[in-house]
Amino acid sequence: MTSEHLVVFTRTAGFRHDSIPEGIAAFRDLGAEQGRPVLATEDPAELAAALPGSAAVVFLSTTGEVLTDAARDALRAHQEAGGGFLGVHSASGTEYDWPWYGELVGARFDGHPALQPGVVRVADHDHPATAHLPHRWTFTDEWYHFTASPSGRVRVLATADESTYTGGRMGEDHPLVWCHEHTGGRAFYTALGHTAEAYTDPDFRAHLRGALAWVTEAAGKA
């Protein structure tokens, strides 16, 4: 791999999303658009070896405790060197035993209602991941809850309108998409991306494109 490559990590130690292959395919396409080779792996040793010099790492619907000590050290070094991190969907349900990772992803997954349509409220259009979206974006997903809202610690880009679906329990302060600077690198998280269909949806694909551009700084400073 070159110094400009992307790493997509998809190891699961809990629930495994059927949409992972479609997600990998989407990130291969997005990497090609940036001229970046993409390594997709579920092997923490391969992850650790590939992280040095990479532009960004994507944790795509990972679940549970998926990293070795060496992979943890490599991820921390990647961020400290200015690398990007992009967490998708159940990346927030990963590495509960590692506080540093919790700070990196921004919040911890704490359940969800049934898969159903709802409305995403875009709170910040001044970001490449949300600039193309309407103020109210109808989408079908699992509408993740978190143990605590990251508001105040991160830049919240979009929230859930709980009045548009059944089973919400975070209230008005229910972020779904956010970004921040962490340990020297950029970190972005989107709770969306449960279904296979999401990864061919033009709006969601553009959402991921903008997120990847931001964490790799390909879009300039947002």
C-alpha cells in the first residue's frame, strides 16, 4: 500500500451486519475517487501493519472487542500522527473496554428501536458530509441510542427527530452524526448505515464521501 491508502476494518465480535460487503464496496469506490488504494481487513494484525502512513481508517460496523494490544497502539499512533478516523454505524458498539476509543468515536451505543423510516435533522450544513442534504432528510435506519449525548464535546452535524419514528428515548438532544479533533487527527462518526441499500443510496453515499474527504482533509479545512 502507498502512504495515501485507506484501511477499512470490519471485524465483529458481536452482531454482524449483512451490509458490510456493500459498505466495503462503497468505500472502495470512494477511495478510487480520491485516488487512494483501499485495504479491507478483519485481521487486527493486518490492521496494525497497515495503519502507519495511511490517510484514514474506517471502522465499518465493527462490534465488540476487536483489537489486540498491538492494534490499539497502532490506532493511537495513527491518530497522533494526524491520521483520520471514520466510524460507521456500530463502530460506536466497539471496544467498550478501552476508554480512549470511546473518546475517539465520541459516544457509546446503547440500543435501538426497530428498523424504520424517520427524519434526520441536519444541524450544520457547513461540512462536506452534510452540505448536500436537506434540512430534514427522511431515511430508514435503526436510530441508535447512546449512553450519553456527545453534545458539547464534538461538532454535531445531524440529529434524530424522535417525533418521526417509534421508540426514541434520548429526546431533543439526540445526535446521530458528529466530528471532532482527537489526539492530533480528525475523527468522524455517523450512526447511519445499517442496511445494504444505504450504501447505494446517492445521499448516503455523498454523506460518506464528504466524511471521508474531511477526515483525509481532501476537501480542505471544513
